[in-house]
Amino acid sequence: MLVDSPPEPRAETAPAPPKRRAIRSIGLLVSVAVLLLVFLVSIAVGAKPMSMDQVWHGLFQDTGTYGDVVVGERLSRTLLGLLAGVALGLSGAVLQALTRNPLADPGLLGINLGASAAVVSAISFFGVTSLSGYVWFAFVGAALVGVLLYILGGARGATPVRLALAGTAISAALYGYLQAVMIMDGAALNKMRFWTVGSLASANMDTIQQVLPFLAVGTVLALGLARPLNAMAMGDDTARALGAHLTRTRALSMAAATLLCGAATAACGPIVFIGLMVPHIVRSFTGPDMRWILPYSAVLSPVLLLGADVVGRIVARPSELQVGIVTAVIGAPVFILLVRRRKLAQL
């Protein structure tokens, strides 16, 4: 008597029903439309408010006043917010999947602090004062922390717990170094005040061009890791049985997160809560499938970042609040509410 053998497990989550996939696809398209709207609003809002018609003329037709304001000033700021939002959202989603911890983000693992410590060192010891100089030091600092985190986390034997503990230790050491350097060097402290808050106000096309290659490579890496990260979510033993290469997936995940977070932090400073909150919210309506979490995070994170930047320009006119302050003020209570609702639902 022949007995049918069970089907081989696949290194991914079970396919969603057609109706659910259609709903998710429509939701993603709606999210893209919302992003486009927020993008235009970000260009229109400023010290001199502009209508959508004026924004359109400034972008494509007018070479006078509106063209100078839109293309010369606000477009670079909005583009940087878009790119930084994508980078922070993807890096947060990848790190949460890698550590299997929904509270993980680049700040928790010390990558942001690595970039900040490198910039402080550049200002204090090498006299770097330009944003273009900050970019490279910040990126190198983030990359070094990524490598150190991977080594201390166990390299080939890295586990979510080891990575989290290594990140905590690295963060504590870097925070102490940061404070020591800024206390001993008053000039560094004054120059760092604005950068450490997180802001898009100093955006320009040169900065965008410098970080764009790193953001592009990191984005491609992150999106390509959806299937192996789905397998790793089932546990190391199950992932191995499904054919996932754990060492390669962890190394590529750390590389993607470092490229994305390092470039974003280098360009606009450490902006908190984007990489922590958005993937967590996305997971609540997409489920655990990284094939949906990653693209949704890449679209909705810049919506939150650009929206926070617009709010910062409105509430403090004629001055403005830096976007890093606004994301912290908005993100903290919203995230606490989401966590509380999730706990109540499990009771």
C-alpha cells in the first residue's frame, strides 16, 4: 500500500488567500497615493505657504520665485525626508525580524550612536564643520558598530538574545564616550546640538547624492531578504530544515540595516521612533509576512517622517521644531497605546 509523503515545507509563510492579497495590494497602492500627497504638502508648507497649483508650476514650469523656492529649497528637504523615511522604516523592520524582537530598532542596537560618536570625533579631533564631512564620518561610525555588533553577537553563532545584549553594551559605551567628548570640548557641544536632535532643515542635493548609493544598495538588500527572514522567524532549527542559510541571512541583514540607518543618520541626524513604530503598526494589519511588512514600511515610514516635518514647521511659525523632536513627541504616546491595546487583546 502506497502512502503519500507529506509535502516539503517551504522557506516562507503560507500564501495568503487571493482576497487578502488583493486587499493588501490595494492598501499598498493607497499608501503610495498618501505618500505622494504628503510629499506635495511638504513642498507647499513653509515660511511662505504655497497652493498646490503654485507647487506644480514651481516644479515644472516656473523658473522665477516659485521655482527658486520649490526646486532650490523645499524639494531637496522633501526628497531627503522621503529617502530617510524609507531607510529608517526598512532598517527597523529588518532588525525586528532579525532579533525576533518587535521593540528592536537601530537606536536599540547602537547604530545611531555609532554615527553620532563618529561625528563628535570628527568635530572635536579633526575640525570637520561641513555637512558633507559629517556624512562620511557618520556612515563609517555606523558601519563599524554594525561589524562590532555582528562579532560580539556571536558572528556565525549569533542569536537574537546575543545581538540585543551586544547592542545594549555597545550603546552604553558609546553614550559614555559621546558625553565625555562633548563635556571636554565646548565647541563640539555647540555644533552638535542641532545635529543630534535630527533635522531636515540643512538638506541639499549634494548630501542626497552622497548618501543615495548607500540607500539604494541597502534598500535592494533589505527587500531581497523577505523570504529568508520569514524562515528565520520560525526558529533557527526550523529555518535550517527549510534550507535557509542563517549565517548569510544574518550578515546581509546587518549589512542592509547598517547601510540604511548609517546613511539616514549621516544625512539628517538620529531620528527616533520611525524604525520602531512603523514596522510594528504595519505588522498589525499585514501579519508576520516580511514580503508585505518591508514594502509597507518603506512607504508609510516617509509618510510619518514628512508629516512630522510639516507639523514642526506649522506649530512653531515663524521658526520650526526639528523633525526628531516631533517624531518623539508623536511616536511615544502612540506606541504606548498600541502596545497597551495589544496586551489587552491577549488577555
